[in-house]
Amino acid sequence: MNRRAALGLAAALPLSLALTACATDAGGGDDDGRLQVLASFYPLQYVAEQVGGDLVSVDNLTPPAAEPHDLELAPAQVREVGDADLVVYQSGFQPAVDEAVEARSPEHLVDAADVVELEESPGTVEHLDDADEHADEEGEDGHDHGTLDPHFWLDPTRLEPVADAVADELSAADPDNAETYAANAAALTSTLDDLDATYAKALEPCAGETLVTSHAAFGYLAERYGLTQVGISSIDPEAEPSPARLREIGEVVEENDVQTIFTETLTSPKVAETLADDLGVRTAVLDPLEGLSTEAEESGADYVAVMTDNLTALTEGLGCA
């Protein structure tokens, strides 16, 4: 190294050290001082991003377009669970995340299952005894939800207490910015209230209609807006319906003049499409928002945008448009 380069390096070192010290003194977070937040799947990522704003960097443990139920974590991801400034997850939904949380014991943690009141298939009518038996067996296939439906985020009002819990825990990790987190949570609550009001108005003409879905993920939505959900499969999206169940769904479609069977993103629509063809009804897509689809990811859509698309599909498919 020549003398001029050496002098330049010496002059730069104090500034570099000062910047490193500033980042270190920020009380955790990444090199730019932001808190590092880990969310276990997309709706929780959305809440963390909205509440944390520019003060946080949010990573999602579930890759885009992946089925969150089947998530497996690499050793590096398990370490991240322990190193993050905040982890936001839902116990009982992703066994690999439950195990990582237990093993690494993150200092700041929000468990949505502790914040939201989960229910047993709300808004759902089962028409077969063997469907209930299948639901009882569901915990044996690696998708251990117990008897509670985990898909609470499809009722936007149920995300609001999660926003408050995230704001509280971020404030505990970063007290200097507590007012900002509280204000962001209030703004998110207002957004969710507006979305709820839009849903209620649009679906009011369809109160009491039967919502036939490929799997029973939309119970909270159905309960909130006066619909009756009938799932071809139960809560597990990969469960294959029995022939008896398919016959029963056919009877439900005919008896209730159902015109649309709703398939979904992230899982194969083949069974629902075949059944719809046999019954002479159409299909439409609903997104259960367990993760962003490839199309949503590429278009830059977020939770509100996808829920708005779902509402369009519902109003058209149920005949309330």
C-alpha cells in the first residue's frame, strides 16, 4: 500500500468506527439501527411491517408461494429465531416454528394464538359424520391444529389485537419509539376497520348464502359476514375428500342453488374443478392468505389488496354484485 492510500485509510477508520458504534448502541437491530423482526407467515409479516414501519426490518420464515403448514427450518433460520429482536408467530400452526421458539426462547415474542380468540370451524356446517371424524384425525398428519381453526386473519377485525400486541412488544424492545409503534398500530386498525366495513356492505345482500370452498379455511370470514361455509376438505388443505363427502357436497350445491365452487391459491384446484364440472357450476379463486401467491408477490399486492380481490370474487360468485 502506498503512503497516500495508507493516510486515506487512517482518516477513514475513525468515521467507520463511529458509525459501527452508533449501530451497536441502537439497542439491537441491523446495521442501520432497525429492529430485526421475524414473522412465521404472511399475515403476521404484514402486521409487523405496518406497525414497525421504517423502524424495523421484517423477514418471513415462510418463502413466497410456499405452503406454510409444511414449513421446515434450516439450522440458520432456527438461530435467527433466537437472535431476532421480535418473533411473531402462531403456535399450533407451524410445528417447525413452535420447535424453534421452544429451543431458542426469543426475548421478545408475540404468539397470535394467545392474542386472538380461536374457534372451532366458525361459520361452518358439516354435513357428514365422516367429515367430523376426519377433522379429529387431522392432528396425525403433521398439521396439528387441534380442534381450532387457525385462519383468523380472514376476518380483518381479528388482526387488530395482533397489531396492538406487536406494538407493545416492539415498544418493550425499543422504548424510545413507543409512541410511533402505538400510532402505527392505530393506523392499521383504522385500515382494517375500513376493510371490514367494505366487506359488510358488499356481502349484506348475500347473508345466509352457502360458501362452498375447497378446504375449510374461510370460517371466520363466513361467520363475520353472515355466510355458511361448507368445505370440500376440512382445515387441512392437503386432505383428500372421500367419495361420500363429494356426494354430500353435490347435494349441498343442488339444494342451495350454489353457482360457484371456490378454489384457492397455493393448493391444487383439481378436485374442486372436477366436482364443479360434474355439477355444471363455475369455479372462482379465493386466496386464504396463508402466504402471498406468486402473482401477488410479483404485482406488489399486500393483505388489503388480496382481501379486496377476494371480496370481488365472493360478490360475483355468490351473486351479490
